[in-house]
Amino acid sequence: MTMMKAEEFRRQPPAPLPSRPISLPTPREFKLPNGLSIVIVEDSRLPLVSFRLAFRFGDAHDPAELPGLCDMLAGLLTEGTESRSSREIADEVARMGATLTAGASSDYTAVAGSALSRFNDSILELIADVTRRPSFPENEVELVRQNSKESLKQQRAQPSFLATEMVSRVMFGDHPYAVVAPTPESIDATTREALVNFHRRKFVPNNGVFIIVGDIDADKTIKRLEELFGDWGRGEDLVSDFPAPPVRTARAAYLIDRPGSAQSNIVIANHGITRTNPDYFPLLLMHTVLGATASSRLFMNLREDKGYTYGAYSNLDARRTAGTLRSSAEVRTPVTGDSLKEFFYELNRIRDERVSQKEIADAKSYLTGVFPIRLETQEGLIDQLVQIRMLGLPDDYLTTYRDRVQAVTIDQIQRVAQTYLQPDIAAVIVVGDGAQVTNQIKRITETAEIYDTAGKRKAAPGPSQAPTAGGIFGAWALEIETPMGMSIPATLTFTQTDSGAQAVIDSEMGSADLGSVNISGNQFGASMAFDMDGQTMEGEITGTFQGNEVHGSMSLKGFPALTFKGHRE
């Protein structure tokens, strides 16, 4: 009897402990006469300080003709000032054992730093220098141009990037959130003069907030900030007058044809909300039940039950002026249609059926449990404070977060699911082998637009077939570009067999047998098994023929994508 009770005890998980109160230091807030806001949180537990100088503009404020300008500018802030070279900045940061970076998102740009508290004055002066007096040296601008173009090539070789690009384009239309990357043309057109002018207009104190968390004396710090930033002149207040996203009235599919892809990247999207929308917390709970974790409905269905994918998730993308609700997975090509069916089953189910008490309890437990972890470190806390200031969240957001999660009801979850999850007018984006997935997509919608991997509209692909004699058969001399800027010569040889086209690649890195090659118009694709130093590595290759020229990309698992170009031998 005792053993039976012991076994029963082991089957029951222990009850969760009651929530502990979140104890946060009270921020001290100031504003300089020029409009620069200052938020200081004094925390002397460790001799460390974190800094964020954030501005309420980001990629969405790029000039229409120069997408990527804000990203490029942010990357150049630490590459030279009027009094320091790039090397001198790096050496100074290294001497202090500090960090100093800058970056941009769609809604804001931030200069971030951290250092031991003994270096507070030095790191503050350095942040002021790179923010107010960047010099944008021409050699550094040219280096960033070249790196940006190479990075863009790498991105365009990734199906996940192509999916994100198309989702943004379809869902946001003329809103600047539609642009997720620059073009080679806009990169080349970004001059030093354009960077200087953009910096002068946008980097102004009245659009900024300086947040400091750590072992710091607030009064001394305010005095130091007045010395460093007090003479910084005000500029124009930021205006974010963006067009509204397009209204959707019907379900439609958007296929990015990637011949030879072994899997399909699926994203199903509806319009969502802004970050300050009152429905944010009910939607957060709904999204957690639907697909936020590995125990959510989408994951349990498409992976655990059906085995179609390694993971299926939902995403609540709520930004300052617009947002989306997305469900996504990378699935095997033959089950693309079946996966779409299961996605829509789950989207309709959470609309039509109330979630269970266990599901909402588990979701609340998860959200309230992980939230304090995000605030345990200085970096975690300061990042949350940046979000509050940049996205216009209430001052008590951190202290009321768990109460607002706990207040959400089952009825509210069903209401927001029915309001925002609208399968009948969803945008369905698929990146995959068009010859194999087009008919599968037609199971869920007859309305489909086909694009190539450059984002250009094209006709529907026909079935994979061998090209006519004299087409691609024979040897092609390739130059494979590596991330280090080196070129590796290789030979790509196509042969005709009874079953279609076959191909192999020979290079100094090793040989790759492509096996059967899928041909669609002037594009080809195949899976590849690459023999390198006695080890077999799997990957994919796609390419496009233009007369006697060929270009494309290849990817090996665990390595960055490689681009190539070549000509007929």
C-alpha cells in the first residue's frame, strides 16, 4: 500500500510555488533643456553599468530611394569620429573591457554600451563622441557597402529570408515595414553625403532617450550628461505619418519558386495590432496557446502528431504603427499541402472552440514564469526599459505585466482569435519547389502568384523535366565566392540520362554529386551530397542560366550559403 502511494505521488507534479513580487528600483527621470530624456536606475549590487542612447526612428524612416540607410549609418557610428579613428575607438573599448555597439530596428535606433563602473565617465564620453560626431570615413563607407552587398547575397540564398521578405511585402504594402533589406542599387547609391545628412536630421536630442542602469551616482551622472550633451541643438520632431497596410478581402497564396528545394517554408499571415493596442495581452495568451512554445497546438500537431516538420510556431509581431499575426514551419516538400491543411485546421479550431482551463493556466504560468528571468540582469532590464520608451508603453508596464496576464479570460482569447485570426483572408507564403508544390497549394486556394527568388513575378512553373539537347548539358566553369572574399574554381557538369538531367561539381574542396536535377525554365535546383576530407555533407544548390552564363547559390548544413557565377566551358 505504501509503495502504491509513493508511485502515485511520483505521477503528480508538485504544485507551483506562489508568485514572488518583482522588486525593481524606482527609475529617476530627467530632461535636458534640449529635450533629451534621461532615465537612471541605480543598482549597486555589482560594479557594472549598462547604457542605451535610443532614438525614435529606425529602418521605417529610411528615404524611399535608399532602403538600408539607417542600418548602414548605425554600423558606421563606431567606425570613426572627428577625433578618433575606427582603430582608436576599438582599442579604447578593449582597454576598458567594455562593449560599444550600435544598431537599428524598424522602429528605433540605439547606441549600446556596458562597462565596469570605474569607467563610467570614459564610456559616457565615448558614447557622446560616436553619437554626435561620427565622421563616416570614405574607406569605412566603402567597406560597409561591400560587406552589405555580400550579406545581401547570403540572405537571398536563405529560404527563411525570402519568406520574410514576401510576407512583409504582401502584408504591409506601401507602409515602410514592407521593406526588410536594401537592394544592391540602394547600397551603391548610399554616399557619405547621404549618411551625413541623415545623421544631422535624425540624430537630435529631442527624439532621444538615454537610459542607464547599474552602479552609478545619478546626480553626478546628470552633471556629466549636461557637460556632454547640453550644447546639442534641438532638431525637428519626428513624424511617422505612414500609409495604412492594405486591406485583405480574400485568401491568396504567394509562391517563391525555388527549384530543387527539399523543403517548403510556409508562413500564414493576418493583420495584427500595434504594440499599445488594448488587445495585446489577450492576443499574447492566444498566441501562447496556439504556437509560441514546443507544447503549443501547432507544434504538437505538425511535429509530434504528423511528423511533417521539426517545429511549427506562431508569431505575434506588434510594432509601433502596425503588426501581423503569423504561423510558420519548414516542412518536407511532399507534405506541403497536408501541412497547410493542418495549419488551417488549428487556426479555425482556436477561433471556433474555447481553449481549455488547463491551456490558459499553462500559458499564464509560462508567461509569468519567464518574465522575471528577463529582468534578472542589467542588460535584460535595460532592454525592457528601451522597449517601454521607444514603443510608448505605460510607465508601470513591468510592475503590472503579470497582473495583466493573469486577468485575461477564456472569452477574451476566443474574441481576439475571431477578430484577428481570419483564415479566409489570410496571406499564404510558400518558398519551395514550384513544380512540386503548386498543385498542393491549390488545395487551399486557387488564387496564387508566383515569384522567382529575386522577388520578380513569373509564370507558373511546369513539371520538372530534362532540357532540350544543347541546353545546359556539358561543363560549366564556376567561381564559388566564400564569406572570406576568396574565389574557389569549380566545374559543374550536366549529363543527359534516360531519367533526366544529372550533375556533379568538382572543386579543390571536394566533389559533390547532385544526382537528379530539377529544371524549370531557365532555373535548376538539386540536393547535393558533398564529399569533403572524407566526410559527407548534405546541402542544396539552385541556379539560373542566362545564355552562356550561370549564377546561383549553394548551402551546406552548418555553413553560410555560398554564391557562384560562371560560364559554359
